[in-house]
Amino acid sequence: MKLHRNLALGICSGLEDTLVEKHPAADVLKKLLKSNPGWGSRDRRTIAQVFYDVIRQKRFFQALTGSESTEINLWNLMACWIVLNDCPLPDWNEFKNIDADEIISKAPVLVKERKYKYSLPDWLDQMGLEAFGKTSWEMEIASLNTLANLIIRVNTLKTTVEKLNTLLEKKYNIITHTIPHYDDALLFEKKYPLQGIKEYREGFFEVQDANSQKVATWLQPETGKLYLDACAGAGGKSLHLANLTHDNATIMAVDLYPAKLDELRKRCYRNGIHSVKTIAVEEEEILASLDNHADGVLIDAPCSGMGVLKRNPDTKWNITPERLIEIVETQKEILQTYASKVKKGGTLVYATCSILPVENQLQIADFLRSKLGSSFELEKEHTYFSHETGFDGFYCARLIRKM
């Protein structure tokens, strides 16, 4: 693969926005590709690959060029990617101080250390080691350091998994596979631009990781009942709840950001779903009226995102110990706020896309010790590890209100 200069400039621009300015990598890449419509499909694939590889391996690349403790040199990072991927290093001024032979000789030595092999901040590596032990932590972070598969959840209100699987192959020559124990999921053999698929635009399916598809099922939802999706975002799990209840329950989707609720309403229309209603957080009277009324409450809590590094590798560089403490406090507040909506005998499901115990098992244990939490009992909890499933890391806990 030859990296042309205009592509390298684009990648560097994206890396600066992500690694220096701290903007989300997915948003940066989307904006970068949209602002350069002249790039062909092969160029776009190259840019995405290099961009994410560099983010994923940032610490390793910095150590290879001796710049770990200095200001980030984006060209040095790119040079490491070029050399280690057996591509010719261009004769550019930005690479004049790069010693390709030194990079090649140092790489096998550095990868013997876990923090370099998987490019981890020291604090995160230590936390993972203490939480899971050496063997499990290395298996998990190795899995999270790989690319995510493209997985969809089939909208069973419009079609079936089997019908969509056949349709995609016959109409678009797209090969997908069912996944054992994930009833509504299809896994794509290759990445594919879904916007070009008519059935995607018409709501026959939604992009959703396989383990993310497990979360809504923890509510064991039934038709005719009232459910609250407390941190709905753009509503992927609200839509799934509607599917699981055949669009015949009342699903109240709550979020802090109006733009996300606007997107959810659009998705409901596209999916042909009518049972989902949206509530903004500031609509306090409506929320107060739900106290002790919901048959089930889902809290898909804001979290560190340490379970979704496959698709958001920049999270490793954006989360700090201080930021993690803030997130844990926010989770505590959300649990206290929305657990009160569950009626006696109802179900509270707490979930995160993190594998860290401080956000999961320890968070639930702390809640159960609180005054409100003492009216609940923990029925079940489980961590979906990436190294065991191949998908994103998630945690789920189901609690039943006793009084």
C-alpha cells in the first residue's frame, strides 16, 4: 500500500482533532470523509484503517520513536504505521529523522510489555490487572484492541432474520451470518456502506453490537406494560424493547439531550414503531408522575466506554482516573433518580458498556446499601467479556423491587 501525501495530510488532520483536540474519533472521521468527496472508496478505506490503527497503537508508536514523554508528533506516529506495515517510507521532510531500521528492531522488544503491546495508559493497565488478573486482563484487552464487526439487529416488526439474510445476499450480494444465542442479530462478513441499502433506510434493521442486543432482554419485557428507558440517547434499546413487546407496550424514553430524542423519533418513524414516547429530562412533572409506576426501568448508564474500545479506541486516551471518578458519581445519581420509578414487584436493569467493576458490580453493591437500594434485591448480574464472545464488553444487572 502506498500512502499518497494528500491522504497523509488528511489523516494527520484527523489525528490532531482526535488526539490533541480530544474530539470523538468517529465524529472526526465522518467529518473528514464528508469534507473530501473526491476521495475514492479505496482511499477512504485506507484513511479509516490508518487513522484508527494509529489511535489504537499510539503509546506503542510513541515509544518506538522515543517521543512518549514529549508532545505528540503525529507524523512520527504515521511513520511507525508505515514501517510496521511493510510500506515504503516516503521521502518527505516530515520523515527525515525517522530511522526505519530502529523502529523494526525495537518493536519486538517493546511488545513484550503489555502496556506497549496493547497501548495502555499505566493507570488503566494497573486497574485491569487488579480487577481481572494477568491472564484474563491480557485476553480481554487483546480482544478489545481488535476491529469491531459490523452487526445489525433485525426489526422483527417488518421482517425476520432468515428473510433479511436471504434478501441481502440475493439483492445486494452481501453475505451475513446468524449468531448462536443472539436471536435477532446478523453479522456481516465485510463492512458495507449501509446507506445504499433500501431496507436500511426503511427501518428493516439497525446497527447494534451483539452484546448490546442482550441488554433490553434483561427487562424480560411483556406486552401491555410500562417501561422507562432512563438514558435512552438515540434510542437503540428503546427500539429493541418495542420489538420485544411487538410494539404493544408503553415505552418512555428519557434523555438529557433533545437532539438525541429528535433522532429517536426519526428512527421510530423509519422502524414503524408507535409505542415509544420521548421525555426530556427537564419535563420534571411527567417524570415525577412515573414514581412507583413503571413495570421496568432500564438504566443504560453513561460510563467510561471501556467495553467498546473496538470501535472507540480513542477512549483510552480521553478517560483519566479523575474523569472515571466523575462518571461513577453520575451513575450513582442516576440510579437514585430512576430506581424510584420502579413499582413494587417491578424490575430495574442497570447496564454499562464498560467491563470495569467500579462502574458495575461495585456500583450495584453500593446502591443496594443505600436507603432506596435496600428496597431492591439483586436477582442476577453478568459481564459480557469481549474475549469470551468476540463482541463489545457489557455489564448487566437485574434487580427486583421488594417494597
